[in-house]
Amino acid sequence: MSGLKEHAIGIVRTLRGSGYQAYLVGGCVRDLLLGSEPADYDVTTDATPDEVMRIFPETYAVGAQFGVVLVPLPKGLVAKDENEVVEVATFRSDLGYSDGRHPDQVRYGKHAREDVERRDFTINGLLMDPLSGEVVDYVGGRDDLRAGIVRTIGDAGRRFAEDKLRMLRAVRFAARFAYRIEAQTFAAILRLAPQIHQVSRERVREELTKMLTEGHARRAFLLLEESGLLREVLPEISAMKGVEQPPQFHPEGDVFVHTLGLLDKLPQPCSATLAWGALLHDVGKPPTFRVADRIRFDGHVAVGMKMGQEILHRLRFSHDDREQILALIDNHMRFADVQKMKESTFKKFVRIPRFDEHIELHRIDCLASHGDLTSYNFTREKIANTPPESVRPAPLITGHDLIDAGYQPGPRFKEILGAVEDGQLEERLRSRDEALEFVRRQFPRAGGC
């Protein structure tokens, strides 16, 4: 038994021992019934936040205004990470959602059924007594689990009006479990999709990232397109649909089909940056489409970089993630030239930060189109046969050496040192003396620095 599960059961036992009702609730019950280990555990109880905090002094009252407190693992229980907590929520009903996210007012209750009926989907509305194993189902969640259905609890329009992000969550759960979205639930998404803009961009980004990295990204993005959500949250990806590609390079079909193919081949586990790089690598193709001797996308990388920058800024990505995703877009076409690269160019290429993601993107890009892994295999073999110290050697000379040799500091220092580095990477220059002699010969001081 995991430490987190043991902790959650202990919370239920302690609350029961103090005279309160308490159950496991939500996704953890769903996952346990499906035979998988939950990533987190939630407890619901008729104890108020103040009463929970009195029983468990080491709590974080970050959501107490909504009846939620976080209870961290006690010392002695093994945690996957130091931030693992169990969320304990008081039975409640929510009154009004004027911001489309938070209840305007919460009213604490004494009945678990009332609490369950405010939740999002039937498969997330199950209660479990972990002491007896009994499952309490007020909303038909067990039947929907057996049938493979994502259905809102109660009226779909009302549930989505309360929190528009639930539309994206419906898609994610349907993709993750290979379920279908119940007809009235899906109809409500189609109708309300334009209202997704009321959700903060950070929350949208996190939900999309989960879709991309949970292992069912292709199905998720097909559902996003079918539901009308894709053109709202990522119109640049929706625009790929129907954009033809040259069949000799892309027998799989249009740009959207190709991109879905990459998503289907993402490794597991998968970093968020690689997943977003795969999604956005060809985002510049629709606006650069033209037909000449064949279908062409001239300049699609540069256009894709600009579009990617706007998308990542819009979704509030961190600076580091934004830089890596843009680098993946910028470099994904360079593998076509690896067999013709000079030694220095190749070595500089493979020492790009997090190069493992670049070569993996190239691999799945090939597999999702022509299937030719020649450049991929060449790169892997050459890296394996190249000593690491020859890829990142210590510089033979520095700017101080140039000054000592009588050169005046200036813009040409970068050019000179770059030329020396190329010679070193190509093993034409092997010592400090050879490097200085090369500089005197190629960059005479009379030419100015």
C-alpha cells in the first residue's frame, strides 16, 4: 500500500472515530475500481474545515473558503515527493458561478449525496468506504464505468456553466480511458465551446498538457476537433485540417493527419516540451502552403517560430519551456542535412541543449510520414562513435590570448574565436600554438579588429 493511500485511509478512520462521516471520493475511487493506482486521494466529510484543522493540526487551509483543507503526510510514511497531501473537503452545495469557475457561495451540508451531486462527471462522483470496501453510488457512476461513458452529473449545460474547464476535462477523460462522451454531454460541449475563453489560459494550458502527455494525445485532439473546442483553444492546429502535403514525402495525408500521427507516437513517459514541440512543429505550414512544381511550404519553420511564440505566450508558458519548444520547432528540419554537415556544424548541432528531445522529435516525425529513419540512425551512430570530449572540447584560446597577441578587442573577436572553434572541432587545430598561428594567418592584425 502506498504511503499516500495509507494516509488517506488513516484520515477517514480518524474522522470516523471523531464522530464524523468520511469517504474517499472522486478520481481515486474511479481509478481503484479500474484497477490502477491513483495519483492522488481525496476525502469528503461532514466535518467543517475548522473541525478538520482541529483534528489534523498540520494542515494547509488553502481552500478553506470552499470547504477544502490539505492534510500532508505525517512523518514516517513514505511519500513519492515531499509535497504529497490528501485533500479533505466538507460536504457542500455550491451557489452560483458568476465567474464560470468558482462558486459565489458554498453551503456546508450533512449529506454525502448533496455533495456528490455538485461534482462534474458520474465516473468521478463515486464514494468509497476504504475500511469496508463498500462503494456508494448516487449518480450511476459504476454503470458508466462499465459502459465506458463520460456523462455529467445532472444537467450538462449547468455543469459546464459552473466551470467551463469541465468541457476540456470531458475530452481528456474520454481520451484517457477510451470512453465515449454521452450524447447530451457532447451536445452541450458543442453548444458552449466558445465560452471556454472564460477559463484562465493557465488552466487551459495545464489541461492540454495533460492530454498531450497522458498517452492518448491523438484521440484527445480528434475529440477536441470534433467538439469544436480545438478551434477555440488552438485555432492554429485546427487550421491544419485539409492542408495537403506532397505525397512523395507525406503519404499519410494532410498536415493535421501528420500531426496526429506524431502525437500517437509520443514516447511514454513524455516531457511536456517534447509533446508541445510535436504538436507545433509544423504549425507554420498552413499559412505558407503553395503549389509550384509540387506542394511547397517555403519558410514554414520561420513562420512556425513566430506563430509558436504567440501561442506559447498566449498560454502563459514559462520562459524555459517556451525556449525549448521553440528550439524544437526551429531545428526539426535540420536533420535532413546531417549527412552533409561539416564536422564542426554537426558537433555544434548535437550539443544543442536537451538534444535527446530533438532527435526523438525527428524520429517520430519520420515514422508519422515516410518512415525513413536514415538520418536518425546516422545521427545516433555518429554520436555513439564520437568521443564526448571532442564534441565539447575546452577552448584552445580565449579573448585574453588574442589581446596578449596584440589584437584589439572588438566585434571580430567572436568571428575569430568561432573560426578557431570550427578548426578545433574539425581537428585541424589541436593546440594553442596552432590556433594562434591560424589566427595570425587568417586574421592579420593589419586588417583591424
